[in-house]
Amino acid sequence: MHSPSRKDFVSLTFTGSGNYNSKQWRRQSCWRKWKQLSRLQRNLILFTVALMLVCGIATYPAVTEHFRGLTVVVKEDEGHVLKPVIPEVLPEPPSAKPKRAPHKRGPHGPQNRLQKKGTGSDIQVEENPIQDAKKADKEEGEKPLVNRRGALIEADQATEGGTAKEAENKVDVPAVEQKDHSHEPEFDRLEAVRDAFRHAWKGYKEFAWGQDELRPISKSYGEWFGLGLTLIDALDTMWILNLREEFEEAKTWVSTELSFNKNVDVNLFESTIRILGGLLSTYHLTGDTLFLDKAKDIGTRLMPAFNTPSKIPYSDVNIGKGTAHPPRWTSDSTVAEVTSIQLEFRELSRLTQDTRYRAAVDEVMQKVHKLEGKQDGLVPMFINTNSGQFTHLGVFTLGARADSYYEYLLKQWIQGGQKETELLDDYLQALEGVKKNLLKKSSPNSLTFVGELSHGQFSPKMDHLVCFLPGTLALGAHHGLPADHMELAKQLMETCYQMYAQMETGLSPEIVHFNMHEGSIRDVDVKLADRHNLLRPETVESLFYLYRFTKDRKYRDWGWEILQNFNKYTKVSTGGYTSINNVRDPEYPSPRDKMESFFLGETLKYFYLLFSDDPELLSLDKYVFNTEAHPLPIWPSAE
Ligand code: DMJ
């Protein structure tokens, strides 16, 4: 705002006759002014101009690097040369190539059919680097497996000073064992995941230590909550991948630097799933009460969010001041956000014997259960914190803003020992709603997909976020829900894989639109604005569930392809991985300069679990993963 006394105006000076715009007039006038200056003034101006020129030349490469995604590479024989970041991503070490087991069933289905047809599709199958990689893999063939680093993995199971036993609030959950995986047929793939984690961690450690997110291209960081988000999100991944040194460093940071007594606004959902969830699962895996204490601290600080007229929580909390508020522009909260914090707060109550956390989140579920405005069990995307009613009625999606509502219905039922039938009923009904309203087939390859509904109008739009669904369906079937859930899971898994395989980089965009008209050339269209990939986990997550339950190796091979493509197109040579803007341009995928915390918290963890042959490594009969891939125990049946 301007102060009242200030006036903005444009001053125009008319020079009467003569063309003041003419070059000659300007040249003469400048020269006259120059001559009028003293010698000292002239020297000063000349010196400043020279200085600016020198600075400009010196900083030019750094500036252009930032804007063009280039990085300076020093080669011994060539001096400094500029290379695009993405081609400069580190190549896979040859030994990390997949060693195919003799019974391997390679990727098949619509993608292969597309290749054979040779239609006018704009997917350049022949020139596709993924296809080339596949060919190379085939040639490498069925070589015997060689364990490269077997001896390096230690089965050290010690937890920090046996503190779990000394804890005030004793919990009888055994710390997860660290096993030697070197004998496993997938050992090289596991090592590739560990390498990827180390590379991501290297960037984070060097340029963003203790900050929320790494910006790997500019070698800097971004702050969201100012709470070391990536570090906390990654704690249990490091434990599971047996990266003990990295884990210990991070733990020291948690114990000495992490403080929640900060005047910052945090998003209730994001900090619950990433921070509270990450701390609780790390406590369970390690038995170290440091993490439980921190979990209790953040959980308590988030509680003011529930002080609303309706008891539907606000989206934001100031964890230092203990105040909460909705976003500035509305008093609505997002349905997925208020219904996907339950696993964490319920577990916090169980561990602390303080019932307030669970009471708050259970009340939300009970309210949502009874609400009007659902369609066949499908929920709208917004809920008002004053009235407690759904708003923006008539729009239904399994993507952004609704996705994890469905996931948490099932997972809470599993967590609580399968007793809370309301949750199960809502889940089953919602799935019927999906089948009736949102499930369709694409053309030409009949891929089953989940679209969206807006006031009765179907849209064939599917977010990558929806790819959590195959995994959730499979998990339900594993826990005794109808077998057709598993059939649907397999079909949707194929679709999610195709969302990667049909792209030129082999990486899925954020959103696709499926073709439904007969005679379409290809199944998937991607709008210009939707071509980004944020290193999201959902497809890898589902591949993990599908492999665990079916043991069909194709799911691992699909995951392996995806990991290689992350390495090819998103790995930044100086450390870290970056989200990209364009999955359709393998020449220049256009780095976005951000590594999301869930890449370490979820994506890499699910890759590792997908390739691990140890069904006891986070058994799905003992653990349930929160929506940020943090495993929490399934409660013993007595509770
Ligand atoms: C994560 O924070 C969680 O998986 C959430 O449920 C959805 N968004 C991201 C990952 O895509």
C-alpha cells in the first residue's frame, strides 16, 4: 500500500521542435554532457563500467548454469566444460545391472503390443532409451549372480543403550532385526537402492543438512516448516537399508538440534505423516526412546488444530504458539488431510497411554462416517471446519485431496486388529463406488483406470497419486477381503506401470488423461502442464505390495526399470535427485531443482522392500505403513 502523501506520476518533457529521438541528437547531447564532467568524475565512471564488465564475465557461467540447468564439470584433459545436468547424471555401475533369474517373465502387455503395431503413436519406441536398456539387459542375459559387497553388511542389532527397556512407557514391540541380505538373488538391486540413497543423502548432507528439502541443482535448500523434514522422513529408511553410519549422524542431529519449540506454522497433515509418523516408526524399529519423546512433543504441539467448532481440524498449526487456523482464503480443510492422520495419533495414544490423541482423530472419523454428500461411499474433497459438513459437493476423485481417506479406512481397520467394522464398511462401500462410477477401460489397449466424476460428468483424468490404490487393494485382499480386489489391483498395477513405460523417459507424469474413443492411437495423453515428475512413490509402493503377495517377478522388473530411469533422468551428479518438468523429453527433462522428502522417506524405501527377499523385513502381518511409508505395528489382538 502507498502512504497517503506519496504520489505516483509520470513526468513528460516536451522539447518543442526538433526530433529528440534522433540518433544524432542523442549522440551530441551525450558527448556534451561527458565533456562537462571533471576528469575525476570521468575516471570514476570508466572504472565502474570496467569493474561491472569484469564481474559480469566472471559470474556468467554460474548464472547460466542456474537458468539452463547446466553444471560445470571439470575434466582433467579439457579444463572447465559445461555439460547439461541430466546427461551428466551418473551412469549405473555395470555391476548394478539386473541379473535375470532363469524363470524371469519380462515386462509384457500393452506396451509390447504397442511396439508391434507400429502405429502413429508419438512414443518413439525404437529410439526410446528404455528399450535400448532393455535390449542391453537381455544381451547381458542370464549370468549367474555375483555378490559384490556381501561381507560389508553387518547383522548388528544393537539399539541405543537398550533404552527401550528403560523407558517409562514400556512397549513390547521388538526392534526390527538387521539381516545379511548378501545371499539374496536380488542383492545387486538392493545395493543399487542403497547407492541411490547414499547419493541422495550426499547432496542433502552437503547442501541442505538439517533443512527441509535439498535443491540439488542450485546446491542449496528450501524451507517449508524449518524442521529438518527430509532428515526425519529418511530416518527409518536408513535403518531399514542398514545405513548405520548415516543413521547415527542423523540421530545425533535429532537429539542435539531438533526443537519443535519454534514459532512456525506447519501443515497438520504433512507434519503428522512425515514427522510424527517418521519418529514413531523409527522408535519402533530401533527401540530408542529419543524418538518416542520427540513424537510425543510434536504430537502434543499439533493438538490445537482440533480446537474448532466442528472438531474437524484446521489445516495449519503454529507449534510454538499453540494456535491453529485454516488457510487464509477459506475455512475448509481437505478431506484426505483430516482423515489421514489417524494411524499416527492412535499409535501415539497407545504408546503414551494418553487417550486424548486418539479421541481427537477418532471423532473426525465418526463425524465423516455420518456425513451427507457422499456418492456410493465416495467422498467430496473439502470439509468445513465450522459446520463440519462437506463442501464443493458433487466432485469425486481418488487423486489429490481424497486419496488417503480410502487408504486409511482400510489401514486403521488393520491397525486396530480388524474390529472397527464401520471403517471396513466405509472402505468396502467406497470400493463399490469406485467400480460403479470411476472405473473405465482405455483404448486401444483396454487398460483399467480410475477417472474422476464432476457433477455426474466423467473425466478420464488420473493422478499419479491414484497409484496407491493397487497396493491398498492387494493389502485388503491379503487381510481377507474379496479376491476380486486382488484382480482389480493387478489390472490397475499394469496401468500404473504403463503410465511410466509409455513415456519417453520411462517416468510417469503427475497426471494423465486416458483415451476412451475406439480407434485411439495410444492409451495415455499428457497435457503440457501435467508433464512433471516429483519423484513420487505410489507406483513403487504398489509394486512392493503386489510382489509381496503374488511373488510375480514382473513387478520387480518393472520397479527395476523405474529405478534405472530415475537414475538416468533425475540424478544430479553433484549429489541428490531432482524432480523434473517434462517426462516426455529425454533430451531435456528440465530439472525443477527440488528433492522432495518423500523420495527418501517413501520411494527409495519401497524400492528396497520390493527387491528384498526377506518377507520378515517389515512383515505385512505385523506392520501397517502410514501414507508416508512409515511402518507402525498392527496392534496385538488384545488391545
Ligand atoms: C506423500 O507425502 C504421501 O504419500 C501422501 O499420501 C501423498 N503425497 C506424497 C507422495 O506423493
